[in-house]
Amino acid sequence: MEETSAAAKPVKDYRDETGWLKKLGPGLITGAADDDPSGIATYSQAGAQFGFGLLWTLLFTYPLMVGIQIVSARIGRVTGHGLATNIRQHYPPWLLYIMVGLLLAANTINIAADIAAMGDAARLALGGQAHLYAVAFGVLSVLLQVFVPYRRYVSVLKWLTLALLAYVATVFIVHVPWSELVAKTLLPHLSWKPSYLTTIVAVFGTTISPYLFFWQASQEVEELRADPHAKPLKTDPRQARADFTRIKVDTYIGMGFSNLVAFFIMVTTAVTLYAHGVTEIQTSAQAAQALRPIAGDFAFTLFSLGIVGTGLLAIPVLAGSAAYAMAGAFHWKSSLEHDLSMAPRFYTIIAVATLAGVVLCFAPIDPIKALYWSAVVNGVMSVPIMALMMLMAARADIMGRLVVTRRLKFLGWLATGAMALAVAAMFIVPAQ
């Protein structure tokens, strides 16, 4: 389809008729899902081990997250296809199959770690059996994704982002030396100790993950399909200004919310666990349990229930991003708006990834080692995927006249370079 002339009658922007809160979606959900239970464990360990010493990393990664996530969202909105479909159409198939296979494996392990943490948190807060809670959470997640239409399901996910406010609330329950916090955040004392560098790598790997790229691009495609007035911007660039503004606001708020919550998790564990000599935290549930004798029952309950809430948000994103990637790689129908009969293979991947994660909770596998290898796979994958995204976003044959701006190119390549350094450090720095 030819591009419409700029002199053509402008299209009425139907999106201006809705409130700005309704425009928040892919970016907000993607950012909130980044603070999953395994991420909470990483941020808790950073605060418990180094106090305020790593708060600066969240300020540093924020613009990088914004830049690369906007690039992924633009690719989806401009082309009308997710990342996997675009890679399949423009790059060698073997490259895509390797990436998608690794993504599926890493996401399944991550789902297992998250479900196990949710089960432990529910057991601590409510009593009962952790494994039974884990099964219930896994089954609930599958049922919601398979049987709830996309529009209603997105509304559920948006409300679940409020669970992360539990970590904001805990900061105001404990005593925080704010002047010291600001000083150490803005003027950090850097260290070359292996444990410090390893934790920086862990924070980077947790904050910038491949599944977030696939999810946000695919959610832009879902938004496109769900609106009868919308078209891919490559074929109808008249909507570009409004859509790019929405994507920018959505992503800035979503990534800001993500890093703000991570910041408060680090602060909470720094002023409680680190201040009392509790420096070894391996899971989010352990962090919640360690808080109880120091910060009290209320802080413990908020922290525990936050783990469950953010897990319910993150599991669909992990399973869904793997399903979108598989569907794009093999040209399957894929949409959360379709019912099961219209996209059976897409929903099968969601169910298999989620339920395989539940099964792994019962396996005699060290969850910390599993999470470590998941982070390694995610870190290694992120660099070529980010590089491919940046190359695609600059190609006129893919993006039409809506190739990314110089500013986005700078942020995207800076994020790619930072992740490449983090991955290199992951292999160079000795394990602690």
C-alpha cells in the first residue's frame, strides 16, 4: 500500500478521546514485569550485601531501558509484526531458531524460579504448602491467558502492577537516612571487588532482559489488531506522531516505575538487612522472612504479598514472550485476542512453558544455580538481539521513512554496549 500524501485530509485521532491512564499498557506492564520475584531477589541481595552502594545502577540503567524498549515498541507498531517475525523475514533462519530456543529455555527456568518464590511467599504469609500454592499460581496464569480476551486481560495486568506499590510502602515503615541515601546514590564509592562487579552484572542482567523486548513489540501488535482504526505506521504514517508520543510516555512511565520499585527494594533491604549484618539473601522469600524480626510483621506481609502479585504479572509476560517468539519464528497465528481454536500452537507454548516451570519446582534442582544460568543465557542472548533490533530500526526497507532518530540510536547502542560489557564481565569476574 502506498503512503498517503501529507496533503491528504488528516485522520481523526481517536486516541485523544480517552484518558491518558487508558493509554498506558505495553510499556507499563513490561516495566512492572521486570520486577519479578527473581528480580526482587537480585535487588534484595544487592541492598543486603552493599547497602546503598549499588543504587546508582538503577539511575544509570533507566535511560538505557527506555531507549531500547522504545526501539522494540516502534518496530512492532511500525511494521505490524513482532520481533521474531521481523528477524525471520530479514535475517538467516538459523540465527532466529537459536535465539528463540534459548529464550524459551531461559524463560521456563525463570518461570520456575518465580513460581517457587511465589509459593514460598504465600506459605510464609498465609501458611499451608508452598508446592500447592505454586501449582495453583501456574494453573491460574495459564487459564487467564488462554480464556480471557486480550482487552480484559490487559486490564487485569494493569491492576496487578499496583502490587509493586508494596515495596514503595515498606520504605515508609522503616527508618531511612535520606541524606546519606542521596549522597551515595549520586556520588557512589565504586569498587573493583569481584563480588561488587558480579552483583552489578546481575542487576544489569535482571533489568535489561530479552523477554521484555519480545513482549513489548508483540503487545504493540496486539494493540494494533485490537483497534479497527489503527494500521501499521509503515503503511499509514499519519498516525505516527500520536503513536510515538503514546509509546514514549508509556515506556518512560513503565521503565520509571520498574526502576523506582527496584530502588525501594534495595533501600528497604539496605536499611534493614544490611544495617543488621544480614548480607546473604538468595531468594525473594528469604528477603521477606529476614525482614520480619527487623522491620516488623507489617513490612514482612507487604513484602511477601508483593512477591505474589508481581509474580502473577511476570509469569504471563515470560510465557507470552516465549510464545510470541515461537509463533513468529514458525509463522503461527499468535494473539491473546484469539480463542484457543484459532491459535492452538501459540497457547500450547504458553501452557507448556508455564506448567514446565511448575514441574521444575518439584525437581531436585538448586534454584539459585538455575537462576544463575538463566541470567547467563539472558545476558548472552540480549547482546545480539539488541544489536539486531538497532539494525532493523535503522533500515528503511523495514521501517519505511520512520527509522529511529539519532537520539534513540545513541541510547539503543549505548544500552547494547553496556550489556556487552556486562556479559564480558560475567565471564571474566570470578564467581563468588
